[in-house]
Amino acid sequence: LAKTREGLEKSRQELFLQLKEREAIEKRLADAATHDALTGLPNRKYFSDHFSHVLAMAERHQSKLALLFIDMDGLKIVNDAFGHDGGDMLIQQVAKRLQNNIRKSDYVARLAGDEFVIVLEQIKAWDEDVSLVCEKLLGVLAEPYDIRGRRIKLTASIGASLFPEHGRGADELLHKADSAMYWVKNTGKNNFAVYDFPQNKPPKR
């Protein structure tokens, strides 16, 4: 009888371990589908799904929000000097700085390469809310990075679109934030701008 109980207990423990292992595998698979493997940030798929939900809620509550499109200036220099592993190290440090410098109610995602987006919810005004965040992010992103013991300085370009001023759809707002970011790239970098319509006008600074 004792051996039978011992066998049952062993079987129970083995089953428990198998279930825990399966849960861990399922979690890793779920994370891989929605999160970036390099930084742990939400990926493009998660951003697309979540941003559409956020916009629907903003529409319902008639609240404002901003979408920031961030691109690092000069990542190619790092890749050329340190290889893609060095570039990956830089991207990881950028991701941590972005995460550590936004409100808990906002979120950051990595779209691809050195492209990131941040959604700022329930903002009141461009000058009071969004511009202050952009200035802060430009400052922290311009601080030196450590790549294999060497200090590297890079800057970032940030474009912003506002809901509902610049559109109500996720794709439209992403495109306009991206356009504002490229305007910054083409006019000196290390800066930020908000999209302005019509397109023959420069974005507001």
C-alpha cells in the first residue's frame, strides 16, 4: 500500500511538472506573437491591435491622445563600427530609456529596427503635454550609450500626430506621425515636430 501511495505521489508530481512546463511553453509562444524578442517590448502586431482599441475608447470618451514615432539618428554608424550585435545592444538600451521615461498609462512598442512608437493617452494640449514628453525623450536618448565599454552618442528624431486633429484611424495617424518624423530627419535631426495638414506646410514645432 505504501508503494502504491508513493507511486501515485510520484505520478502526481510528474503530471504537475508537465503541466507547468506546458504553461511556460504556451506563455513563450504567446509572448513571441505579441512581443519583440530583442527588447521585450510589444511588437508591431500588438501595437496595431492595441492602438485600434485605444482609439475606440478615446472616441467613446471624447478624449485626446498623441502618437509619437521615434527613429534613432545614425544607427548605421553603430552597426558599421560594432556589427549588428552592437546595434542590438544599442536598441536594447534605447528601449529601456523609453520605458523608464513615460507614464504608466502610456505605452511604447518597437515596430522594426530602430523605429519605436509611443501612445500618450488622455492629453490636454500639445504644448503642455506632448512637447514636454518629446523634449524629455530627446534628452535621455541623447545621453551616451555603452557599447562594449565604449561611450557612443546618438540622437533621435520624433514625429507626432494627434487624435482627433489629424485623423481617427490607426493607419492614418501612424502615417502622419511617420511623415512628421521624416520632416525632422530632413531638417537637421535631433528634434521633434507635430504633423500639420495640408502637407505643403512644415509640421509645427
